[in-house]
Amino acid sequence: MVDSNKWGMVVDIDRCTGCQGCVVACQSENNIPINLEEHFNQRRAIQWIRIERYWEGEYPDVKARFIPIMCQHCGSAPCEPVCPVYATYHNNEGLNVQVYNRCIGTRFCANGCPYHVRFFNFWEPEWPESLKNQLNPDVTVRSRGIMEKCSFCVQRIQRSTRESERDNEILEDGDRGLNPACVNACASNSLIFGNFNDPDSTVSKMKEDAMQEGGRGYRLMENLGTDTNVIYLRKVGESVVEAPHG
Amino acid sequence: MQEHTQLSHKQINEDLLKDVLTVPKWWLPAVSFLGLVVLTGLGAFFFMMYHGLGVTGLNRPVMWGVFIANFVFWIGISHAGIMISAILRLTQAEWRRPITRAAEVMTVFSLIAALHTPLMHVGRPWRVLYWIFPYDFSRGIWPNVRSPFVWDPSAVGTYLIASSLFVFVCLLPDIAILRDRAKKPIVKKIYAQMALGFRGTPRQWKLQILAGILLSALVLPVFVSVHSIVSWDFAVLIGVEGWHSTIFAPYFIIGAIHSGVSAVAMLMALSVWLYGLDKYIKPDHFDAIARLLIVVATTWFFFFFLEWVYALYTLAPPEIALRELQAFQWPYGPLFAIFIITSFVIPVPLWLFKRVRRSVVWMFWTTVLVNIGMWLERFLIVIPGLIRRTHMTFDWGTYHPSIVEILIVVETFAFVCLGMLLFAKVLPLIPLFDVKEGMVNRRLIKVGRRVIPATIREGLPHHYYEKKQ
């Protein structure tokens, strides 16, 4: 383990089946209110991670392509400088964190985010009575009028680092207690989480491999210079010349 | 200026104070109607605060809607005050005299109207104080000075304070006249308090004039900063194609002057019709403001054109998709056509004709058109940009304003009208002392064989005067 951490993720599009397992895991881990049909119709559904589906090719040679999109935890994030009350800022572990209590809901950050991964609580979140006891006690339940977004399950990162410090153990790469819920839930292992500052971690090796000449790696909207902490690996195969989202 | 009506001080006092000291017939119905609209809007605001912003049409990714467009519009209108009273005062444009106060008062009310909407549209309005006041004692956290949203309240606040002071300083001599003429003792007492003991001694006049000049000079930086900062609310965001543009600051400022000066012309027409002030606001004044408007509108159109050129020059697909949406797709295409036609194509060629420039009716309707167009301009900047025609087609947005949003936007318009009407009831809308000063300085001077009305501030050799009126 290295001194400072820089958490990040590698998303292998080639492995993603679009099963939405990560979405469900995220919803239950992070106390995200149930997205009903009306929320989708209003375009106000909250999904910290979502699977975007794109169609490639012309009928009948058409293929569905999936890309999971969550907060990219940009090293140079467009959302951070615009928040007037420091509700969102960059912590020293490479995470773009959201302080719910500070947020007053100007939604400036959401407009700034090119990935559209910031969500606003338009209504007071509600859960059915039967689900109230399943809320995660480690995660704040957000109220109406504030922003929220993927935190890379910061509560799990915090707990794992605390426990490893207490027991004088080395935090293992790919530890299931450390991994965000979506990574643990991914059946096809297309999400890999780890520490980019640790040269021996899986994500560092994958990144090095992917970002070299001819590698599969790319960042979303790299031209904006947001320096994201999520690396995508493009699809393998003859029919695909480019990732579907450009 | 060719026309020249010399009025006695007594007549000026009577003309300009009659609406303050008496009540016109239409006043009460108008005020109660506007009051009702304002109350409805406030009701809509409390409804929104109680239920959450879900009652608006906002969604992801269109997180700002007509509220912000309206905010930019009213900040734009507020630029009239500085333009008319500060810049024209410093450049000693004589025709400004009867218009200055109306422009300044409109500035104050439109700034308050502008402040309504962004404060209402935050998610937790009850916590807005953390944002506005630059220090949060309980938590020891400074606001984020990198955010244009921190610069906004300070710039708009400075402007509001400076304009209010300016209005008040220019009001002092007129309040003193009202104090002397009010019949009811209680009214007299209130005016006496407001006049701060102004008696018209040479020292008081000197201080009053000095304060006016100082305030108008000091407020000039705000003229540039307020709308620049408002434009940076948009321009700093790298992820929104239509917004991330370095030309935004000057483009917004010139647009603000365009709509602001047009609003002043509207106001002049209204005061001629409603208060019968045609002895003070004359075709000459409309002529002068229309000439100013031609220059402003053409400059604005040039910046608008440049903004499009810069955007399309990149040939970036999202940028082209955005421009296509803005100009050609339903419902923004028709709105765009209306915007271009009303804000430039109809009014500017019309203003080239002297008969239009000197006609109250024509000037009123052309400037109304300009303001319809300029409101749509802000709408077309804010909303299509946020609909985000990026590569990630999955996230393309749509937006329809809800009834709550529309009510609150209508409320801001009613608020400004109501404020102006109430102000005109309590204090004169045309500065008495300023008009008198203008008339005192008026001379007919002889240049060669012709006799020309002119304004003299310094004494001229005696033979220049044809006759002293």
C-alpha cells in the first residue's frame, strides 16, 4: 500500500452485458430512492450509475452496445469550482466528494457536468414502509433540494481503510469490503476498482496497458481535459472501429 | 435639439407634482390588478418551496429554466439606469434630464426582480444566506470564491446599493419641494424626514451635485462588471457547448444596453400617455434615444453574429447540433425567428426614419418588440444549451416550463410595473430640479445668421445671446 490513494475505476465495455446489476446494487447501497415510472417520464430518475444503451449498425446487422456511466471523479472537475458553498470539492484521495449539508441546490454543478452524473432531489425522497429498514446506516439519506452523485462508495473506502489501519494490515487490492457496490455486483467483471497510485494494483496495470499506443483505453470526453479517474476499455472485435459514444 | 419650450418654475412644479399630490382615476385598479398578480406569483413561490422544485419543469440535464433566462433579462433591463443617468450625465447629454429618474427607478426595481428568481430557484431557499453573506460563522467555511455565483450577489448587490443611493441623492431637492407643498401634516412629516433637512442652501446644492457626479462615476465599473459576471455564470462551464464562449461578457453587456435603453423608451412613452408629460418628454427625446438605440442595436447584432461565427468555426458536431436546434428545430426555431425579427429586423430599419423616431406610438411598439426579442434571446441561450446535443445521445434533454414557473416569471414583470406605479404615486418620476436646471441653462445663441437653442454652462460673451428667456 502506498502513502496516498488515488481511487479510480477501469470499465471494460467489452465485458459489459448491460444487465443493470450495478445499478441495482448502487441503489440499495447508497439509499437512492426508488425510481418509479413517473420519475423516468419526468427525466428526474436518480441513478448514480446508469447503463446507457446505444445501437450500432443498420438493421438487420444491428448490435446493442452498453456503457456504464457513473461520476468520473475528474481530476480537474468542471463541477467543483462553480459551487458557491463548497458543497462539492476534491479530497486528497482523488475523489470528488459531495457534502450534502452544505448544498443549497443552485444546480450549477449539474449544468457544469459534461457526463450528466449529478442528480437533484426534486422531491422529498420516499421509500415504501417495507423498505425503510433496509436503508444503509452508513449513508446519509438526502433530503429534497440538494445534489447527489456517485461517491465511489466512500463509506466502504473509509471503513476498509480504518479497519486496515486498526489491524495494522495492508489494504488488499480488489478487497470486496473496499470495492464499491457496483464493482462487487458486476457479474462479468467489467468494473474494476483500485488505487491508481499503487503501481502494483490491477487498475494501474490495466491503465498502463490500455493507455499505451494501440491500447483499448480512453476517457470519456477526453477533449474537455477533465482528467477523469475512470478509464474505459473499448470493445474488442472486428465490427467495431470506435467506441459508440465517440 | 430644435424644439424649445420654456416653462416657469411654478408650472413645472404643478405639472410634475400633480400625480404625486392627487390620485389619477386608473391608478387604483391598475395597482390592485398588479398587486394581485404579484401575490399570485408569491403564492406560486411558496407552493414551490413547500413541495420542492419538482413542481417546475426542470429535469436532468436541463437544471436551469425560465427563471435564469428571466434573471438575465432583468439584469439587462437594469443596465438602463447606468447607461442613461451615469454615462449620459458624464457625457453631458442634455436630453437625458427628464428621463434619468425613471431609468434609475426602473433599475432599482428590475434589480430586485432579477434577484427574485435565482434566490427562489435554489433547492433550499432557506439556506441561501450561507451563500449570499460571505462568511459562515458557525462552520468556519468561506464561500468558494472561484464560483461566479459568489461574484453575482456581490456585483448585483453593489449595483443595487449604488443605484438606490443615486436615486435618493437625486430625489432630495424634489422631496424638499414635496415637503413644502404637502397638505396633510402626517404626509408632511414623512417627507420632512426623507428630505434630510434639505433647504436648498448653496452648500447643500454643491454636496448634492457632487454626490450625484461621484456616484455616477463610481458606478461605471459596475456597468461592465454586473453583466460580465452574469455571463460568466454560463461561460465558465466547459461542458455546455452553447455557453462556453469567451465573447459572452461583451455580448451580454451590449445586449443588456439594447434591452435596457429600449425599456427606457417604453417608459417614456408610458409616462407621456399615463401622466400626460408631453411638455417634458418631447419628440426630441424619442429622437435622441432612437439614435442611441440604432448604434446599440447594431453593435449588439454584430456581437450576436460573431458569437455564431465563433461557434460554427469550430465545426464541432455538438456545437453544430446545438445551433441547428436553436435556429431550426421545433419549438426553438420559430422562437429564434421571432427573436431575430423583433429585436433587430423590424425595429432598427424603422428607427432610421425620422417620423418613426419622433412618434411616441411607433417608439413604444418598436421598443416593446425589442424587449420581447431580448427575453427570447436569453431563453434561447439558456435552454437549448442545456438540452445538450452531445455525442452521448442517451442524455439529450427536453424542457417545458410549468405553470408555477410561468406565474413566477409573470410576477417579476408585475412587480416592476407595480413598483414604478407606487413610486410615481409617492415621488415625482421626472426630476424637477434637473428639468429646471436644464431650462435655466437654455439660451438662444446666434451663430452667424442663425439663432440656435443651446445649453450654456459657462458664461459666454454678451453678444452671443440673442435674447434671454
